[in-house]
Amino acid sequence: MKVDASIQDERAVNLISTQVDDDDEDRFTRAINDTLQAQAGADEYKPVTVDAETLRSLYRAEVFCCAPRQQGLRATYYKSAIPDVHMALSQQCNRFFHEDDFEYAVLKEGRCPYSRAKEVGDFGTV
């Protein structure tokens, strides 16, 4: 998903909630549906753009943030479609792994299984 251009990345992360009401899921679903309707018949992909209210409705444990690789670029955000499947995000290479597989690889090899970076940092959700 893409955060509205008027919202800075740091603020976007702060807006994402630690608790969410069941009714709040409808905001993200509406954003997806609006994007799909606008995209109907289009030849290229358009990411779902979310505003501040939609960010507030998201549950922090389901959102991942990939830090930008170059200065001047925006962070990329992903929402887990299946929250019961625990994922890990390597900040070094911006690759997703099953959480258990990633932890096992880091404990066994002492580095990211893809990028081989020894400093994996925080690999959970926002």
C-alpha cells in the first residue's frame, strides 16, 4: 500500500494503531475496492493509497514497513492478508520470510538467509 503524499513516513508509522475495532477493517477494504474500481481496465498496477484515517484503522501487528534504500524515496508499506501466518521482514534486503524460518536461520547462521547481513535488526511489524 502507499501512504498519501501529504503524510510523512514517521507520522504514518505513528498513526498505525496498537488496537483496532472490528469496524475499522472496513476502511482498508474500502480503499482496496476504490483502487480496484479505478484500476478496472487499466494497463498498469496502481497501489492502494491510504489516508490518515485508514492508517489509524490498521492494526500495528499486521503492517510491515520497508525502509527506503535511497534518500528522497518513501517507505513501502505492506499489510498482512493472513495475520495468522507470522512473517518476518529483513530490513537489510526488504525480503519477507516465515518468522520461524527466519529466526532459525539467524540463530543457526548468525545472518540473514538472503542478504547474508549479520546485523538483521528488528524484523517484525511496525
